[in-house]
Amino acid sequence: IERILPRQENGRWGRGIEVLRGGHLVGSDLEIVDTLTDGIALHESSAVLTDVLVSGTREEEASGTTGRGIGLLDGSSLIASGLTIRDNLMNGVQAARWSHLEIRDSLIEGNLPDVLSGEFASGVEFIEGSTGTLENVVVRDNHQVGVMVLRSEVELRDVTIEGTQPLPTTGGHGRGLDIIEESTVTAEGITLSANHELG
């Protein structure tokens, strides 16, 4: 799935795959490259993914924002293994608003800051009441934060977070693991290496 164009009348979207309102996706051996807004977007839905590449997602043409590799919203669920998520804008993978995310045996690397603000570009985000697990996952060479947990509950097992870069606009951040605002993280066998500002 590649080079998806926005809607002609308003410049919106251009997503690779979108699953909505109770939909369920089972996917394996997929490549989703050079799409807009989200490589894969889940809204009130679920997916099981195996051996999937999401790369080169760029900002929505109309708003100039987003560009996530994979985005989960509003109670969505994703169970994934063998992911490669690289060179997207804003986030590699984001679980938001009570979503559930499990990723195993995967690589998330080289995600880039938002075009308009020059911010974000974290590897993985769990925010706004989300839950999940990362196991045997490498998160490297992203920007701002490798793994962010905001008002969420996450388990990390055998996770490497390394080489997180500061924001080019301010020179700040570059943190490996950020746990914020009443979050809970249980960690076993994690490695934090060559990040900036905080491990």
C-alpha cells in the first residue's frame, strides 16, 4: 500500500488503512509506505498485525499536521508482532483515549518531528488512559521521547530505548522514557542508552 493521495476536494486524509467503529483488521506481511496523516488508523476498532512495515507517513495536506505510523483512538486495540515503524512524522505508534496496545519483537526507529511545530516524533506514546505492553522491542533514534506514558498504565519487558534525539527547534528533550501524571510503568530487563536530558 503506497503513495495514497488526499481527497481532492479538501486535501484531507490519505491514510494507508483506516478501521472504524467496531471494525477488525487482521494483517500480515504488509508494507505501508509514503501515505499521509496515518499509515494505519484505528478508531473504536481493533487489529492484529504480524510482520508489517509502516514507513514514510507524512503530514495531512490540508492541516500540515500528524503523519503517524500507527494511531489508535477511543478504546481501540492493537496486538502486533514483527513491526518495523520508521521515518514517520510526529509519532511512530500512539495509543490515545483508553486504547490498548501490545507490541512484541519489533523495531521503532527514526521518526521525525512535526513539520509545523518542530515537536513530537516520539517512538511510542501511551496517553489519556491507555494501557499496554512492549516486549522485546527496540525504540531508537527518535526525537523528544523514546517511550512516553501519560496518564496510562504500561508494562515494559526486554525493551531497549536508545539514541533519542533532542528537538531541532529548541535543543531540548531527547529523553528515553518519560512517565507523566499518575501513570504506572512496570519494567523488567530494559536498557536505556545514549539518550539526552534524561534516561
